[in-house]
Amino acid sequence: MQYTQEQILKLAPDSSSASAGSKLATPAKWVAMHAHKQALWGDCQGSGKNPYKTKIDLQNIAFKCSCPSRKFPCKHGLGLFLLYAKNPDIFSKEENLSDEVAEWLNKRTNRAETTQVKKDKPVDEVAQQKRITAREKKIQAGIEELQVWLQDVVRTGIMNVPQNHYQFTKNIAARMVDSQATGLANQLKEINKINFYEEGWQKFLLKQLAKTYTLTEAYQNIANLPEDLQEDIKTLIGWNIPKEQILEQPAITDEWLVLSKTLEEENNLTTEKIWLYGSKSKRFALILNFHAMQQKPSNLLTEGLYLEAELCFYPSISPLRALIKSQSDVKSITEIAHLEGQNIAEAANYRSEQWIKMPFNNEIPLLLSEVSLAHTEGDWALIDSENNYLSIHNSAASCWQTMAVSEGKKFTCFGLYQESSFQIHSILINQKFYFVL
Amino acid sequence: MNPTEEIIKTALLGTDRYVPSEFGEIQPFVDKLTQKQDNKEALFLKSSFAYFLYTEAGNIPPKQENESLVCPPESLEYLAQTTTENLKSCFTANDDEIILYIIQKCYQANKLIPPELVIPCLQKALSNKNNASMFLKVCGERGAWLCQLNPEWQKLTMLTDTEVISGEDVWETGNFEQRQTYLADLRQRNPSEATEKLSMVISQENAATRLGFLEILTLNLSLDDEVFLISLLNDKSQKVKKLVYHLLLKIQGSQLNTLYLRHIQKTFIIQDKKGLLSSKKNLVIDKSVIPSEEIFSTGIDKVSSQKGFEDELYWFAQMLAYIHPNILAKETGVNELDLLELLMNSKEGKFLSAYILENTLNFEYQEWALALISKHKLTDIRLLELLPSAKAEDFYGKFMESNMYGFVNYLQTQKDLFISLKSGKEIIDYLIKNPYSLNKAQFKSLALVMDKALLPTLYEVAQPKGELNYQMKHLQTNLIEMIQTIELRETLVF
């Protein structure tokens, strides 16, 4: 596939890598440059005596380099890829892969197969059940502790919380981690995102406390809930379903458009959220990846790419989170013909339906069409053809970027409904796709 | 109090002190919960969650008329796709030198940058006032339209050339930079009208503004400006006063300049010294002639601080800087170049050279500039600026040796400059010997104006050759960037 320079630079882990990679995108730095339909490889003269050996898997974008950098992809990988995007003719065209590259590609394939074998290993069900029971006990104890804490908070009132909001949930969130209810710890950590210097913090804080409490009761009454909702509640509490089990589910094959890719970093853990939209299935999918400090991302997707892949969804009353079971191709399309979205009133109905199904839903993906951006007295909003109004909470820079590319005209946009307002992630106008977050 | 306020009040005070009287439309649901729940805190938390969810889910989107603020259509073409890609990469890498280069070329080619780069470009315009109008122009109608919407960018619109020329109001209502641009433009087209406009407002302006405006009078300065300038000789600001004297003295034939000329006439004597076969002209400066108090009041320094530089000669030198070489030649009957030689080769020449340089710069006298560089080895970078670029290139080596930093700055200020292969090689040779004489940005700026025929030389020097010392590594890294910059420049299509 042909990536554009912009898409390649988006693969960079940070701006300094992007800058360093750009500087290496010159033949002067490369002692050898080879291109094969499956891979690119080259030798880059670095500061050391021997050149670094850099390889790129073109089919399932992946990088490998002999340099000691901990960044992924490293500047050499980015440089080689950028050079190929800029000037493919200077690469010597190879019919066969070099031994080293062939070995690396084989290893990658074998790794996927090993995962398959691992999955086939029999599970000791008795031991597993024991572990589940022990964890269940811990979680129940944790929930009881959390319920008491929440009740104490509302009994004494939240008036003084802003004075010490950094410490407010610290201990109880740590207790939830100890109780193996990491989902509940995450719910409590959401409180840290509240801006206590802004009017309206009281409502956000109470909402989050009330939601967390109700979630704990929902878990205690889980047996009375519909089966799919039970899975959602369990996930929110902190139960994980093994990937192998998800990949056993029936997969949905589609051409998935990468609508948005965001990274959030907390305590050396990076959460990568990739929102996809199926061209045929007309459904959203969320790929969630977690990378610890030195861990390498498993797939390198950027906004505006089309991914031909089979996705397996996690069980849920409205399934969104998915895993890529297999992918056959990644396409970069400069023009996207059409995306069918909803107007604001329809989106509001859809949002309410989602809450009826799953009241703890935090983020609702929406595809809005025929909307335009309105700016009045510092407030930004979307307005559809029927003059329905939806306030947005993008940053000012992102709003101006949207205004610039949309020219005040109507467009289709993808975004997430969170905390009473909408956040635009990407827009489609004049058949062009722009990531604006 | 509505239910939301009731709930928030309870949360703030605590359920021990306050209990909400009602939960609005979800009250029946709360009543049911109350029957099952005896813990009032748990009841409050669950009821609040239900209330917020119910309110938000039932929220019907409000209606609002949208004022149609649509950007006017563009009349110009967008940049080619490959150039756009490169420009995007430069914005990602924050490569200011190449961004400026591409924007300049885009501006000259009457092309537009793509919509997604308009905002970054407007931000660059804000931090780059000198090129703001160029940055704005390449943003097209979209840029101008966004500037109307965003107060932060509104000032950029006022800086575009067309607005300045057509907008008479700018002189009355514009900010300092806009008025300065307006005045400079008017001075260029109609010098007397500019002086008239300035004379009407100058007394109301502050010292810095007065100084800024008066500097513009250097353009097309003539005897017509004398009356106006004389009226400013009593200005309160010393800086303004100094500038006014400088301008008056530069006007050949002005009262003050005539005073200087009279003194020069009295002190400057050319004698014919007869030899056996030919006669030789000799310069004599009569130091017994003392300048009048009127001359000293024009700002002439009375005491020289340079060792061996007599005060009488010092006074003469200061006045010499303000007499045009043509007039000096006429007065002495010696042609300009011979006169320069006489001055420079005289026994006072070493003291006079700084004032001859000042004279050359004051009157932008190319012939003297060329002679000073070529014969007298003066390497003040301002002299190079007086020469046409083709001629100036002959002396690059000389200026590099004396002041590489200033030399590169000179190159950066030259419009449409292109460094030939020969000069390029000279520069590279110099850099091999002095790799730290330039910074990273300067290496890049140089590359942007270098002949692509220099690439093989650059490749050869940048080629890894075993273990390198830190100096060569530094040079190699920068030369590779130069190669990359030249190669990039060659791929750009406008």
C-alpha cells in the first residue's frame, strides 16, 4: 500500500521522532535501500561504526531496527518509510526477500500461529474456577468498602472536596485496585478529570459518585440483568475476558475506516483508542490498546485509512469494543465518497436508546451528517438542517481547524457524546477526510 | 427551587443536614425505591443517578437559527499535492526555514495552501509580522474570512498590501505598523504628500512613533523636506533630534549641509606634487581652520577618543561623511574614484576610512563600495548590500573569512538570490575548515539558495568515512540536512 508522508509522520511516537525521521529521509544517510512488495529494508549510517539495519513489513505495517532506540517506530524506520513515500524509484527493486528480512517476516507469522497454539492448550477449569471465586470475594469486599465510602461522602456533603480534590479518591481508588476491581478504580479516577475551578463541578462530581454507587448495586444484582448487560457491568467492575475467548466469537469482515486515533497517558500506561466504522456493516468498532512504557504498539493505523479486516466484538448489550482477528490490507484513499450519518435530533434519540440499554455508557459514538459549525460568544456548537443545536467541547484550536476545513458549510462528522456535550474527532467534507481533534 | 438545585444543595450540605423535597418527574420511581431502601444516602445516590440520566436522555436538542457564515469561494488554485505533502511534513517538524521558503514561492506563484494548513499558517503569520501579509495571502479567501471571525487574527487582515494602499483610513485609525507601511508606500509614490501628512500629525505622536515615521523620510529625501525637518530641530527627544540632524545633513544643499561643505572647502586642499617625469596629486587637510559654533551645534563630536586621531581631523572626518562623493569631486576637480584613493592612501587615511565608509553608506555610492571592498579590503557587510548580486558574488570568499555569520544573514535578506556552483564550493570549503561558524537554521537557509549542481560535492563531503571526530560529525549532519533541503527544493512544484 502507499502511505502518504503525513500518514507516516502520524505513526511517529512523538514530534521529535517525526522530526528526526524526516531528517533521515534522504539517500545520503542510507548505504542500502531495497524494496519488495512485502517489505522495505535498508542500512542507515548512524553514529556507530556499523550501519543500522532497518526493516518495514508493508503488509501489516511493522518496523524492526537494529538501533538501540526505545521508541517505536524509531527514526530510522520512519526515515526509510518517508524516503520510500517520497522517492520509491531510488530503492533497488527486489524479486526475493533477503534472508534476514524473510526470517523476520516468518517470525512475525509464526508468532501469530503460536498465539493460536496457546489458545488450543487445555484450561484447568477447576483451578480457574477457584481463582474466579477468590477474586469474586475480593471484589465483593471492595464494593462494600466503596459503598460505605460513597455514603459517607454524601452524608457529610461535597462542599469541601475542591479544597483537597487531588487526594479525594486516592486512597479508595487504591483500595479498589487491591480488591481487583480496577474498573471501579477507573470510575473513581474519572473524578480527577473534573475541573473544580469551573462552575458546575458539583453536578459532575455528584453524577460520577451516583453512577459509581449505582454500578456497585447493579453488580450485586447482576443475576437479575439481561445476559449482555451482565457482561457490560462485569467489564465496568474490572473483569476481563481473555482475548482468545473473544477471537473465538464470529467475526465481522468489512472494510473499516479509521475514524479517529487518540492516545491517553497515565502513570506510564498509554491507552490507544482507535474508532473504526464498517463500510458495509455500518457499525462502529473500538480497538483499545494498552502500552506500558517500553511496549510496542501492535498495529500502526492512522486516521483516514481503510482497513480490510475481520473484527471480533466483546460481548455487550451494544457491542463496540473489538479485536482485530485478521487483516488483509490497509488502503490509503484520498477521497471518501460518502458516510451516512444522522441529524442531531436522530442522534439524540439514538443516544437515549443507548442509555436505556446501558445506563452506564460513558461515550457514545455518533456520525452526524449535514451539520455546520456555529460560533457565538466563545461557544461552539453544531447546527443541523433543521436548526437543531448541539454544543461541542472541542478545544478552541480544534474548533477553528474544523471551521477552516469546513468553510462554514455543511459536513459529516464523527465524534463522541460525553458528559452532556459532543466532541468532534474527524470530519468529512468535499470527499476529504480530516482529523480535527 | 427546581429538582436539580435541590439535589445539588443536598450533595453540597450532606444528607445529614438536608434532604431533597422532590425529584421532579422521576418522583414515582424514587417513591418505589424508598419503599425498598432504608439507607437515605444510598437512596439519594441512586435517585440522583436516575434523575440526571432521565433529564439528559430526555433532552430535546434546542433550536437555533444559524447565521450562514460561509467562506467566499476561492479564485486561485491550490498547491500541487506533492508540495502540499512536503509543506505538511515541514509543519509537523516545525521546519521554519523551509516553511517560509515554500510560502514565499506559493505567494509568488499565486497559489493557495490546502485548507488543513490555513490555521497553522495564520499562527505563523502572527509570530512573523514581517511576512504576515504573505502568509495571509496564501491562505486565500478562507484565511481572510477566518480573520474576520477570530479577533486574534483580525489584525492580520490590516497588514495585506492592497488594504494598506487603498485604505486611506489606515493613516487615521491604523496601528503603528499599518501607518508606517502606509507612509512608506506614500513616500515612495508621492514624497511631498507623505511629508505633508506627517507634518500634520507629528506633534501629536509619542517619541518612538515620531522616530519610526521620520526614518521613512530617508526614502526619496530631498531639499523639499528641509523646511519640515528644520521645524523639528527643537524636538524634546534626543533620538528624534539626532535623526533630524542626520536627515538634514544628508540633504545636499540644505543649510546645515552647506555649512559642512563650506568647512570642507576651506580645509580640503589638493596639491599637485611635481616629480621628475610626472606630477602627483597630494591631499592636504588644513587643520588650522576651526569650525564655527553653529557647526558644533549640529551634533559634531568635539573630542576624539581614538589615539592619534587629532580633534581637528576628527571634525573634518565627521563632516566628510555627509558630502556626496559627486560634490566632493566637483569641488576638488578630481574624479570620485581618484578622490577616494587620495583619501584612503593619505597619511590620515586609516582615521578617515570609517567616515568614508559612512559616506558610501549614506549615499549608497556603488563605485566607492566596490573600490573599498576590492582595493582597500573593507569587509563591512553593508558594503556588499550596495553591490548588484552578480558583482557581490565575486567577494563572497572575502566576507566569509571576516564574518561568516553576518555574511549568511546578508544572503538571507537578498531577494531571489541564487548561489552559483563556484561560490557554493567556496562556502563548503570554508565550512569544512570552520564547521561551527553557522547554526543549523543557517545551514538550511544556505541550502535553499544553492545551485543543485553542488549536490555531488555535498554527497562526497557528507559520505561516511570511518570514525569521525565530533567536528566532522557536526558538519556531516548539517551537510546531510543541506542535501535534503536542496533535494526537497527540487521536488517542489508551484
